[in-house]
Amino acid sequence: MSKVIQTIDQMKEFSKNSILSKKSIGFVPTMGYLHNGHLSLIKKARSQNDIVVVSIFVNPLQFAPNEDFNTYPRDFEKDRVLCEQNGVDVIFYPGYEEMYPQNYQTYVEVSFLSKPLEGKSRPTHFKGVTTIVLKLFNIIKPTRAYFGKKDAQQLIIIKKMVEDLNLDVEIVPCEIERDIDGLALSSRNVYLNAKERSQAVCLKKALDKAKELIDAKIYDSQTIIKNMKDVINSYDLARIDYISINSTDCLSELKEVVLGKTLISLAVFFGKTRLIDNMWI
Ligand code: AMP
């Protein structure tokens, strides 16, 4: 039975007792509406720790006023069952007032890594992410925390925050889970209508094209990006936000792919729905 905890005090008490009895805590932060991507993180956490804590909190701070905070899909009852089926010990499910009481005014920002890629389209997003993740780390005190490579920049930024602020938590990266046609799983995929859903596979197709070129030893970024654009543009409902080739350490743009150190990422709109995907080379 997964225990649902809604207050910070109770969550801290639970973690304190776990740590006193020398139990390791694996933590999976989520915004809920769980799918197999989330579950793969939970399964990994389950296999590596004594206790597994999943947080479910749609964090208003990481949404801009024009974004989908109000319509973001939520289904706590279904999430609770999925957590239970996957051996989660605690679901931390706080309310908004609990996390951001009136007069809340402290924020954490990883400055440079938050600027490019997603940061260009969503300038306040990562400040919201790092602030909530640091709060959750302080409340839950995990031994290990699990993040999907699906949100590559987020993972890189969290690692940097942990390094810069000397946090005692091991960050565990997890592979991207995909649907059978290749579309990366995302809670936002439910926004797609049938025609958009069938075309949404173009992100993965563009990444496959990049991989094909790199396998043929074509490393020039402009050539790769041009080919990826051609793939996306052959789908009439897709509108490219960005396609970029960056180094995985400092996220600077690369003129050429460097094997083992390159992130190829893209964001594509279908109507109002914005999908992201990436590949680590
Ligand atoms: P979210 O609920 O979207 O904030 O995601 C919570 C965590 O699940 C983040 O670390 C995501 O990177 C991860 N995640 C989301 N989708 C996937 C996926 N398709 N494969 C692997 N991890 C994912």
C-alpha cells in the first residue's frame, strides 16, 4: 500500500525515520498523469533503494502565464493505483499553499545552462524547476533521485545544481521510453488529436535521420540540422520551434558532432501542443 503524504512536516518525519534506520531513499519527482516513462524511473528507483518516494506536484512556477498550467492533465486516483502496483512506498502529494505559502520569495537558478534551447522559448521555466526540485530534495532527503533523459536540459541543469550547491544526492539518468511508433512518451501527448498524433512521430524520424548521417560519418551540424528540418517539414501539421546540436557539458552550440559529448534536441509544435525529443550521441 502506497502511503499518501500531503504535508511537509509529515514527509520530513517519514524521511528522518527512514534515514535513522539506515534505509536508502530513491526519489522520483513528477507532475503526475503517470505513463510508462515515469514508471521506468520508478522501477529503477525500486531496484536500487530500500524506500521509494514519488512526488506528484504540478509546479505552477515552471509554467509561464501563457502556458498550460490550468489544463495540464491530472488524475491522482489513477496515479495512486500505478504507484501502488509498482511498489512505491510514499506518494508525496502536497497542495500549492503547502509548497508556496503566501509571501514565498526564494528562488534557485542555474544561470547559464538555463538560457539556451528550452530556455529561449521558456525563459522562466528552469528557475521554476530548480526551485521546486531543491525544495523537494530538502524535504525528502533522497539518497538517489531519478530523472529522464527525455528532459535532457533539465537533467543537465539538476546535475549542475547538485554539484554547485554540494547536495548529497546521486542523480540517476534514465533512458527515454517511447511508444511503439517511436514517439517519446509524455503527459502532454493526450493533447494531440488523431491526425497530429500520427504525425508526431516526425520528431523521432528526424532524430533517426541524424543518427543515420552520423553513422555515415557526417558530423557537420548544419548538414544534420538541414536534413532533420526536411524530415519535419514533410509533415504538414508540424511547426519547428528549434533543432539544435549542443555539447552535453556546457550546452554550447557545436559546429560538428563530437562522439560521446553531443546532444541533438528539438521542439516541434502541433497546434498549441509543444513536443520535445532528443538524442545523446
Ligand atoms: P514530468 O512528470 O513530465 O515532470 O516528468 C517527470 C520525470 O519523468 C522527469 O524526470 C522526466 O524526464 C521523466 N520522463 C517523462 N517522460 C519520459 C519518458 N518518455 N521516458 C523517460 N523519462 C521520462
